Amino acid sequence: MLAKVHSCALVGLEGAIIEVEVDTSRGLPSFTIVGLPDTAVQESRERVQSAIKNAGLIFPRQRVTVNLAPAALRKEGPAYDLPIAIGVLIATGQIMPEWLDGMMAVGELSLDGSLRHIRGVLPMAALAHQKGFHRLLVPAVDASEAALIQEIEAIPVKSLTELINHLSGVIPIEPCKANKLPAYVNPGGVDFREIKGQEHVKRALEVAAAGSHNMLMMGPPGSGKTLLARALPSILPRMTIEEALDVTRIYSIADLLPEDVPLIQSRPFRAPHHTISHAGLVGGGNWPRPGEISLAHRGLLFLDELPEFGMRVLEVLRQPMEDKVVTISRARGTHSFPANFMLVGAMNPCPCGYFGDPIRECTCSLSAVTRYQKRISGPLLDRIDIHIEVPRVNFEKLTDNRLGESSSQIRERVEAARVRQRERLGKIGLICNADLGPAGVRRYCELDDAGKALIRQAMNQLQLTARAFHRVLKLARTIADLVGEESISTNHLAEALQYRPRRWG
């Protein structure tokens, strides 16, 4: 007898419908799986056979052949255990095929017939809805994640026995309901009020957060660069539900979604070590997975000690910083992952860290300083909107007990600026000023005559490229949004220009 059950495969961040065909025929007992399965899929034979027997059901002593169609698409992971088991039960008459009308099934089986967690449930549920399925059979631990797609019924299955009782109508399983979204919780970290001094750096961080602009901090050791960067998440704006679903989908694919957090609501903060590999940063592998830049999507990627990262590793950031997406090509196919992140880097000015410091003398030669700074290429620096120097903090400021402005106060201004940007840019499908292309800059970043004269003079003195010109205008647009002004004035433009690097042209 031939049985058919629908399941799902993950291809990058997208899903593909898989038809699981199970055929039983006379012959010596055997269990064969075809359709380009990987090792985990091949091992489903032992898991399915033991799970069916231990659940008190009958596994056929016949020739069993399983085909995963389309055969040209490689299959990986244990998510096909449940649909294969259901197919075997249909083929042996223990389940009626009409019980599964409009259903899709995914899940890993334990040897006792219970279901285990699998990765990528959210994109699978989204695909099920797109393809017209009404119900999705998933492991109970993953049901709250699948329920985020409210148009589809997520059936939380704990075991094969429970599934049989549900399908036969003996003990129906209630679909999992999407939990009411919890109130926004401050992501924590360091509060800006606790950071002494560095008011101009705090202002630069506020501007960067308001428009999602890239930023580079340079200063001597101990001046607070890392502390400032780790305080930045506390002033980032809340994510919209669309942004939260985008981020959750990536973390579900990467199997980094916490068990008790079906929806990620805090913006990601990723801080990889400088020994990270090329594949670890941009993604890759035989089965391409998201890298750190995709895990930082809609959030913050912090690279501490920036010159210590390999030059090849840093250079691969250039294309994602422009296109907001990273494409990984392999012989088996091409996969694209979103990478709309905010880059914040921190570095010392030289190997010893004290070049230009007014108190401690630098021990590096001029050639060593130049070599150190040139580890970061000009094209990469040109893609960074804000370059800021972080000087050492003096004794008087460190011992001053007065608290500065809190993160919650700064975040209110940042969120107000983001609201203005969404209202202005929503009609062209953008969220923040950093996403603007040349056409958007021309339309929304107009200058008056005084502004044009100022930017003309700055281009000659700072030797700005066309890319830097556009980034200055976008930065000025964000500064204007922070104070609620519709037009860019010379004051906004002047502040944006002071964030361009002086030492490197």
C-alpha cells in the first residue's frame, strides 16, 4: 500500500514542501529511504522502527520503501521522523489517510515514541500557511513557536500514541494558541547614567541608534570604548512585530532560539571574538547556516579590537554593509541570508594603544602606527558613518557622583526619531535612514543653499567620496529627526561632517 504525507525542508531561510511517500510490499523485511537523505535522515529508520514498536503500534515485517520528493533536493536533519512514521502507519492501515487532510507534519522521534525539539519551526509554519495547509503537527516543545503564524493551527504532539488518539478523535489535542506578547523589557546592560564623562561619544551613540548608522570608536585602553558599546542596546528602539518575526526566524534556523522564548523582542547584540573564521562571520558550511552578521540582523554587531580581526574576514563585511544581505554560493546551490545590521567597532590607535595620548607616551614607531591603522582598509572605513575619538576620562569626572542622562530618556528620543523615519520611509518599504539608497537621499535629504555651500567645501577639504557624501546626508537627516525638524539645516550638516575621519581621508 502507498501512503503520502507532507513535510517541509529548510533551504537557507526558506522552506520547501516535501512529499514523504511510503510503500510497503512483499519481500524480505527491509527499510530503505531514498531522495538524497543525509546521515541524520538515514538514521530515521532505526528511530521510526523503535518508536512505533515502543508506542504499542505494529511495524510491518515487509519491505518498506520511503521516498522524499522532490528527489533532487537534499534532505537533512531528523525532522522527517514523524511524517515517515505516519506514512508507515497509514500504509499498514493503522491510520486513515483522510485523517490527515490539510495537515503537514514535522518532528524528531525518540525511541520511546515521544517527540523532540527540531529547529526551523517558524519558517516551516509560515510555508505551511503559504501552501494552503490548515494544521501543522509539531513537537509540543515547539508549538508556541509555530503558533506565531496565527493563520495555521499548531497541534502540539507529545508522542505517537497521543497523535493516534488525536487523529482518531478519541482524545483531541487542543491547538496551541499564540501567547499574548509580553510587555517590552529593557534588554539590560549598562545604563548610560552610570558612564562618567564621554558626553560627545554618548551623543554619537544616540545618533547612531536613531538612524542605525555604523560607528567606529578609537581611543587608548581603558577609556570606556567597550563599556559604551555594551550600553548601546539599552537605547536601541523597540522592534516592530515584523522585525521580531524576521529575527526569530533566523534564530530558529540557527537553532539558537531559547526554549521559553518563542518570539525574540530585544534587538540582537552579537560580539564575536577576533579569532572568528570567515564562515563564522558571514555564514557557510556544507549546509550553509547564518553567520554572526545574519544573527545581528535588525540589531548590533560589535567588533572589539577591530584591527585584530583578519583582513580577509573584515573585507567580507563590505558587500553586506551595502546590500543588507549576504549570499553564500555552493556547488549545491545559492543561499541568501538577511544582514541588515548596525556595525560598531572599537580599536586602539596603535599597537601599544597610546598614540596621541596627552599623558602616556606612545612606544610605537610611526611606521608601526601606520601599519596598524592600515589593517582596516579605506573602502571599509568609507562605509562607516560615524568616526569618534574616545579620550581617557580624568579623575574629576570619575569621582563625580552626579548621574548623567538615563538610557530610558535617551531611548525615548531615539524611538521618536524612528517613528518619524517610518512615517516618511514606509511608503518606499524602508525603516530607517541608514537604509536609504541614492534615490531616497535625493528625495528626503535636500539641502538649502547654505547647506550645499558647506558640503561643497567639506568635500574638497575632507576628500569625500560619493559614498561618503551620501552617508553624510543620511546622518544629517537622522540628526534633524532627533530634534523633530523636517528640513536639514547647516547645524545638522555640520554635526554630521564632524563625524567623518580626519586622520584617514
